[in-house]
Amino acid sequence: MLSLRGQNLTAIAIEGNFDDAQTKVKEIFNNHDFGHRLAVNGYQFSSANSMNIGRLIPQIVYYFAAYGQLVQRHAITVGDQVNFAVPTGNFGDILAGYYAQQLGLPIKHLICASNKNNVLTDFFKTGTYDRQRPFYLTNAPAMDILVSSNLERLLFDYYQGDADAVTELMDHLTQSGHYTVTAEVHDQLAQTFPAGFATEAEVRAEIKRLYDQTGYLIDPHTAVASHVTHQYQQATNDQTPTVIIATASPAKFPETVLTALNGQAPTLPVWQPFKPYLTNLGNHFRQTSNHYSTKHPGQNKRLRRMKWKQKLPNY
């Protein structure tokens, strides 16, 4: 993100994990006084992640697109049911699949695939959502989440639009760290959302297995979904055609993929050649921030124009 050149972009690091960041962003959105101040000045906050329901709209479309491709390949005929396996942490992409189902796409199951932070797996198996557990930094980092923001939207549907009931659950999560849905809701959820998780070792093993068997290389998040799919099929003997949602390029995770393929960790961290650049960039960012804060005390404005003198080395 620090390499983006847009003049209206600023990357800011926080001390904490995804849940910490998302919680603070939600607090900003829910600060109505601050929202009013922004509106008076012609601004509003938005989010690029799945807190913004707009993020789900294009995701809904590609569930239909995938189904259409299966029909074109004569793998299924129109009207046949399919399963989708989705690697998820914040429950956004898989919620888009649920909405596609509600729009009429014949989806039998949405397989919820988690990494070692398996709070969603436990929820769908037990009906209790409990974020009071260790937070793990894994080799599928986009899923290192313990508070799945979009699950609230799913529960709103399963509670028949009872906003008070869902608000009570979310308040209980905030205050006590957990909540339990009714037995009826849990039974209904279990009919659509089988769930499982993959450990880091299982992620590496799945990357290698698929590459050895097919020559197709996948990233760690896709490997989570692939592993959980095979786990589910072996346990249930479900023969329904299944689409595994692939979420990223394996090139974004070279250390994990390389280790999975040859069994050896890289002797030189792949980011090591960039360390001087990143160090200089961080120092420059702090200097610019301090200068701006000194020149404009008390103002909470974005640094709009930050020109980096350092150039990315040609490695």
C-alpha cells in the first residue's frame, strides 16, 4: 500500500490486528456528531472492505457467472444445485453467495472455510459465537479475524428482520465476548453452512497436493477452502458439484508457497532486499507527519500530498 502513487492516498499503520482496526472504523461510522460535522463540510466516510454492502454487489455477480460457466462446460444443466466453498474471515464473500442463493441461484451449500482462527467454524457447529480465544497470525492473513462483521447481516435475515433481537446479540458480543443463537436459527444455519478449518500445516500440504496432482498453484487462502472442501466431502460423501472460490494470486505469498512446494523455508526472507527502502520510507513518512502536525496543530486532516524521493530498487 505504501507503493501506491495516487496523490489522494495515504497509508497509515496501526498497532494491532484486523479486529482492532475494524472496531475503530465502526466507532467512527457510528459517531453521529462527527458524521454531521463531515456532512456540513461536504464529506462522508466510506469503507472499501465488506463493511460496505456495496462491496458485496460484484461478488454476488460472480457466483452467477461461475454457475453459468459450469452450464457452458456441460458440467451441470440449468437448475442443478451446486456447492460453493468460500475461504472467509469477515464473512463478506460468503454472504454474497447467500444473497445469490436468495436471488434464485440453486446453491445447495455454502461451505464456510476458516483458518486457525476458527471462530466461524465453531459458531456454525455449536450455535455459539465466542471471540474469547487466542488470536493467531497465520499464513492466510486475510482471514486472521475473530469478529466477523458481516455475520450480523446474515443473522438479520435468519431472525426474520428482527433488529432488536440481532442488536441484543451484538451487544452481548461487545460486552461479554460471546452470544448464542436460538436452536431454531442454529438448525436453519446448519442446513446451508457446513463449516471447517485448516491449520497452517494443512494449508501448505494442500498447496503441494494440488500442484503435484494438477500443476495448478494456489494461494494459502484458496488452499484453506480446498482443504475444507475435501474434508467435508470425505465426511459427508456429498457428490454435489462444488466450486472453490479462489481469492488471490500465489505470487502474493511467496514464502508460504515456496515452503509448501519444496519443504524448506527460504534462507533469505523475500522482503529482505526491500528493507532499506521500507526503512527510509517509514522515516520519511514520520518526518512528513511530524512536520504537518507541527505546522497544523489540532487538525485531523489527511496528508494529501506526500512525494517519496526514494525509488523501489530493481530486484
